[in-house]
Amino acid sequence: MKKFIVRPSAILLSLAFTTSVFASDMQPDYQKLVNQAYQLYKNDKSGTVASYIPELATYSPNLYAITLVTVDGKVYSAGDTKAKFPLESLAKVFTLALALQQSGNDTVLNKIGASATGLPFNSVLGVELQANHTGNGLVNAGAISAVSLIKAKNSAEKWQLIANNLDAYAGGDKLEFNNAVYKSEMATNQHNQGIARLLQSYGRLYDNVEDSIDVYTRECSVDVSTEQLAQMAAVLANYGKSPLTQQQLLSHELLKPLLAEMTTAGMYDASGNWLYKVGLPAKSGVAGGVIAIAPGKFAIAAYSPPLDNNGNSVRGQEAIRYIANQAKASLFEKY
Ligand code: GLU
């Protein structure tokens, strides 16, 4: 007869999961949720590490980290939360915030747009097919256009403004620049150059092609850990104010369109499925980072390099979905 061996760790894990995740009537036990999400998905090895930027292929598929920061600044973490990885598309959120801050929501809507494309993040076809050509500020076309829209005297000043803005969201520390990733992407980004050139032909690029591509690639090459990224995202959960420094980085009025865009397009062409299953504004990057915002409650940053077919981190999505569902954090929970 076959014997079933029950591992003690499995018993402990299932016991932990049967007790309530709500520490009190109001507040979930966030540390418990983060630990559970980490344990549940740590052995999921599915997905593929991005390699179209060659340097990204050097990251270990085993890296996995989750950090949740509440609007009152409490931090809950599990896994490789000090491991650094490039922001990639996550940078688009914060530069779009800067564009909103500088130019206002009408200009951003007119010059970039906010509608979902239903196409891959770097689609050239999207530039051709969409009436506004740029799509929205969270796909490559709209994000390159957003960089071009940032007002500055020259390209060096523009990069400084964008980098300082990222640092301010992270709480003021200088975030590290990953030169290896920058060089690797600059050597292989002909596709993005093509997008920028097309945008220029349609009058949807507001600076020259070379500088726009250079600064866009720089912002994608800024390194963060989930601890830093969750602090950046927590500003968006805390109505535009940093829980760390108490600095108001974006007005509540401008935060609303930014969260709307993250809800519509943050997970690329999987944004509809994400909204269906999780119900939170979010954004992912091809290095494996994902952020999600529970307005007025918390932000989560998760990291794991293997991606699904839509370019979103497999375990990053799983972890956030689990925590958001257990904490009943969906935007639609109250309806
Ligand atoms: N730098 C990357 C690119 O332009 C960002 C894409 C992403 O993270 O989705 O392809």
C-alpha cells in the first residue's frame, strides 16, 4: 500500500492559512499575507526571463521578493527584498506623473492619450493603427512621447529632472544607475528608435528622436529593490504624498488620471484580465518588477524576473493577486 508522508512544514503552512488574515476588524495582518504569498508561489518556476535586452538575461530566475508599504509608512517584506533590478517600464509611471505635474492633465491627454491599445507594449502597429498614434503614457510609444514632453533647457537637464523625480518618490536617496543595462539597451533598441521616428512623422514627439530615446532608456535603467520600489508606489497610494518624507509629490487631482491610466494600461494587453482578477491600478516592467496601488491603504512591489507571454512577472502577479484578494483591497470591493 502506498504511504502518504505529510511534511511538518506543510502542516504548519496549512494551519497558518486557516487562521484569519485580519489582525483586527479593520486592518489585515499584512506581514502574514506577505509571508503567505511568498511561500505559496516561491516554487513556481514558470515564465521566461526577458532577453531582448541582453543584459536582462543575466538575472537569476530564482529571485523573488515582495514588499508592502502602508500609507502610514509601515513596511512588510519577504524574500530577496534588497536585490536590485532595473525599473524598465515602471519608470514610465513616475515620468508620466512629472509630465502631469508640469503640463496638467488636459495637455497630457491631448498630447499623449490614455486609452488602452490592446497590443504588445512595443507595438509599431499600435502607432500606425491608433488615431492618436501615441496610445497612452504606459506603452513604449506614449512613454517615449512623455519623455519628449518634459520641459527642460536641454537633454542633460531633462535627465536630471527625471532622475531627481524618481529619487524623490523613493524617499530622497539617490537611486543607482545601471550602466550595463543602459548600454545593453542602447545597443539593441532599434525597435524603440523606429517607434520614435514614426511618432515624429505624426507630430507626436515633442523633442528630437536621439535625446528622447536616450533619456527614455536612461530612466528604464535606474535600479531599485522592492523596498525602494514599494516606497515609490506608496506615494501613489497615499494621495501623492510620500509616507517617508511627507513631501507632496503629486496633487490628488493629478493622481487620479495617473491611477486611471495604470488601471487601463499598466499591465499591457493583460490589463483587462488583471482588473477582472485583482481590481487595482498596477504597472509592470520587463525586468520582473510589478507595483499595485490600493488607494488610501497600501502599495505592493513584487519582483521576480520570469515573465509570462504578456511581459508581466509571473510570481509578481501571483503574489499581488493573492494579497489584494485576501485583504479585500479591490477598487470594486465596496460595490
Ligand atoms: N526599456 C524597455 C523597452 O523599451 C521597457 C519595456 C518594459 O519594461 O515593458 O523595451
